[in-house]
Amino acid sequence: LPIIENYQKIGEVKTLDDQAKLTTLYTEKSVEFINKNANKPFFLYVPHSMPHVPIAASDKFKGKSMQGLYGDVIMELDWSLGEIVKALKQNSILENTIIVFTSDNGPWLNFGNHAGNTAGFREGKGTVFEGGQRVPTIVSWPKLIKKSSISNKLSASIDLLPTITEIVN
């Protein structure tokens, strides 16, 4: 799998060891992008490969979570988001930045402990049951959204594009 930046191949993923470095690479590139563009409006989309199977964690997270490999992967994703938020803070733009953290579908249950869980909902990825459709979503926009607020209103990821477009226009 080639890694491409600005239409140029900058690397290649050939093994799980290579794949284990992707979260760090995505994070470093994200932080670099934020630092470079902090003085103007920007859109940054970070679709992490993890925790999709096959999963892998970098050496700095492998065996650290006490929840197995999947836990290590989630711990590394948490670190990644933390680094991105830190870059936003350092550039004094966090308050007016919208961060959306969500998933495309529920867990891939046939992968056992490499899949997450549905928090009690029926089934998972690839089904029409709630466990395959309902996913947690966290939205942060410190300037406008009150900390720890909860919305139980129905929404879908398909709503994100038109909502954000309306906000930024």
C-alpha cells in the first residue's frame, strides 16, 4: 500500500510492522499541517486506519494498555487526538476549532477482541441493527459548545457536511 502526499509516493506499507507506524505518521502530518495553516481557516480530515483490522500498535504503545492489542491501538488513537488538540492549543486556535470524533459504523464483531463492543446493542458492522448503525460521536467547539453537554437528538454522519458548511459560510 503506497503512502501518498501531494500526489507523490512518500512511503509504503508492506507489513504489519509498517502499519504499526501509521497512527504516528498521521499524527505528525496533522500537527505539521496545523502549525503551517494556523493563521488561516483550514479543514483537516484525519481518518485513522486503526482500529480497522488488521490492527497494529507502535512500539511506544504495544503491550501498554492491559487490554490487549485492541486496547493498545485505542490508547494510541487517544494519544493522537491529544497531540492534535495540543497543536491547536499551542497555536491559540482551539477555542474556535470544531473537532468531530466519530466512527463510520459499529464494531466488526466477528474479529472478537479486536473489534470493540456495541454497549449492549444488537449486532455490529455490516448489519442494519442498532449495534451496526449507532456509534458514539464527540463534538468539541469550545467557543460555542458548553463542556460536558449531551444531545440525544437524532443525527447521522451524513449531516456533518451540510452542517459544517452552513457554519463556516
